Amino acid sequence: MLIKILIISLYAIMIAVLGVVGFRKTHTFLDYFLGSRRVGPWMTAFTYGAAYFSAVLFIGFAGKIGWDFGFSGLWIAAGNVIFGVLLVWWLLGPRIRRMSIEYDVHTIAEFFEKRYNSPFLKIFASSAIFIFFIPYSAAVFIGLSYLFNANFNIDYVHALIFMGFFTAFYLVLGGYKSMTMVDVFFGMIMCVGVIVLFVSTLKTGGGLDKINSELASIDPALTSWVGPPGWWPLFSLVFLTSIAPFAMPQLLQKFYAIRDEKAIKIGMAASTIFAVLVVGTAYFTGATTRIFLNPAATPKAFSQGKPVFDAIMPEFIARVIPSSLSIVIMMLILAASMSTLAALVLVSSSSIAKDLYAGFINKSVTDQKLTLMMRILSGLFVFISVLLAYFKPATIVFILGISWGAIGSSFLGPFIWGLFSRRVNKIGAIVSAFLGLAACILLTIFKMPSPQSGTIGMIVSIASCPIFSLIKRS
């Protein structure tokens, strides 16, 4: 335990130092939010991957989906790699980079305003980001707090307060510059961590063949192409987690900040390899949890004989990973989550400071004041997210499904069609944003699982944008 505390303390000190270094290099809003648009390929690759995959993946999704779907959950990993990483970099990266310079924009909300000549869309987008990113950030804090509780026996609330303060400290200081420096270090930790997790799981389980046979003995469907819940729940999870990145501001921001289009090609390869390693390991190990966990041996992972999905992976890690290596996994999930939180906080703060305040209330605000507002709002956003995480309103998978589904349903149609076609117009963009979001929210209210309601909302958004643009022109 003493060694764990020492390593985590050194880890915290290193991040704090990088926060101070970032603070000294941050003088303008462009420095704070986009790293002066001079971020290289490796930094961008690591910060994209680390922002995509967090405690939400390792604690929430890997546990629940692995338990429910077995090895068919690896379809989600494949979708994340091919669509959420490779195709986003290949199809969107160069266009976003050129568009951001052509329109002189820094955020997705500003893109909507310039592309569609619609201040209303800017207000709608910035409001949606702030509202729906708060629960997403809270889900990450929930996952981290469960992890600290399982590994250090630290009270959930104490862990939550510590993580909130730690995140706010380094991010408020250095912004995107600090985040990219830290993410390179985080990415290396994640690579080492997933290798340790994968090897330890195989070793403890007696090899792949034995793991496969034991899963099949529990339920043959756990080793089939489509797991027990069926094809529609599986498809919706693949679609939500793999297509939503085409419209997720915290991921698309990376292409606003990257140095040039040559860097995009290098970053694409690095980010794809990184994703294969990280997300493949997460869903593979999640699928094996039924072998290692049961109410008698791991009571914290169950309540009245039923699995507590957000506690499955922390208990799995504590049982499978040797105690001497558990700190590596702790740092893996901590690294992924810190980067995701940083990306969410920056984008959410900009939605208020840059899009709403500087865009409508005080258009002549000085750069210095705008940067100060970003720092203050970053701290405020962390505080609200921690407060929501304290109440634990739902499972991590449900919270993420709501957040990703709502943002994807609002932005997917207007953003993708706006990038690739000059024929879509303001009416099509506004209608598709509202119809997509309404479909997502209403279906969730009527008890449809959030991944499925989010999937339908995103399909409605992408399909309705060109249709209503045609109606307007006719």
C-alpha cells in the first residue's frame, strides 16, 4: 500500500509540474484552448485516444457489456477502431483543419454559425455542449472513485473530492498545452497498462482456450457472434460509440489544434494502433469477468446476488492483477480519465466563454479576460460534475449513453453534411438538430435504453438534414 501511495504521489507531482509549465507557456486564448494550433502528430494522437477512452470505457462499458455480451462485445472494439478513430482521422481530420482556418473558428458552435449563417445554431450548440457534458464528466468521476475505493479502500466521497481538485488544478493552470504534454505521458502509461492487463488475464484464466470454454459453459451465447441480449442492443452500442465521434466536440477539437495536414497522416496511424491496443484489451477483459467474479468471492461486485456493473471491473482488476502490478492498472485508468475530463472541461468552458459570452454578450472582450473566464469556468464545470457524481444518478453506461446520444443526435447531421456538402442549408441543419435530439430524449423518457435511443436519434439527425434542406429549396 505504501508503494502505491508513493507512486500515485509522484504521479500527481509530475502532473502538477506540467500544469505549471503549461501555465507559463499560456498567454492567450488560442494558447489555452488550442495550443496555438501548433500541436504535433504524436501529441494529437495520444490526446485523441486518451480523450476517447477513459474510466467510462474501462469501468462502466467493459464491465457491463462484457458481462452481458461476452466476446461479441469485441464488435464494439472493432467499430471504435475503424469508425471512431481511423475514419474520423482520414475523412474528417483534413477537412476540419482546413475549415477551421477558412472560417476562422475555434469551436464547433462557431462552425455552425459561420457555415449556416445562424447565430441561433451557435446558441443551441453551445448550450447543448454545456448541459450534456456535465453528466458525461460526472460518469468519469464516478468510475475513478470506484477505482480508488477498490484499490486503496478510500471512501467514495473522499476519492471524488480528491479527483475533482486534482483535475481542476492542472487544467485551470495550463489548458490545452498542459493537457497535450500530460497526454503523451498518459498514453505511454495506457499502452503499458493494457499489456499488463491482457497478459495477466490470460495467465490467471489459464489461456485463451480455457477462458473460451469456461465462458461457453456458463452460456454458449457468450462466445457466439452475437451475445445474449441480441443483435439490436449490440448494433446500437457499436453505432453509438463508433459514429458519435464524428460529432463529438471534445474529439473534433483535436483537429482544430493540430499543426498541419501532414501531421494528420502520422497521427492517424499512431492513433489507430493505440486504439486497437486499448479498446481491444478493455472489451476482451470485460468479457472474461463472469469467470473470475461471483457473490461469494467478490461480494463488492454484487448486490442481492445481482452484479453491480460499475463495480465489476474494479473488483476484477483487484482479483486478476498481481498486487505488485495493480498500480500500473490504476495509473492506466487514471491517465485515460484525466485526459477525457480535461477535454470535456475545456470544450464545455469554451461553450460559455467563447461561444456565448464573447459571441453575443461582449464581442469586444479582451483576449486576457476571455482566457481568465475560461479558467474560472473550467473550475466551475469540474465542481458541478463532482456534485452530480456525488449523487450517482444512474449507471455509467446509462449516463454516457444519454450524453453521447444527445450530443450525437444534435450535431451529427448538421456537422457532417455541413463539412461535405454545400447543398444543405440552415433550415435543414436546425430541423435535423432538433428532430435528432427530440427523438433521443423522448425515447429515453419512454424507457428505451440510452444506447438505442441515442442510435435512433443520430440516424434521424443524419437522414433529416438533407431532406429538409431540399424542402426549403423547393
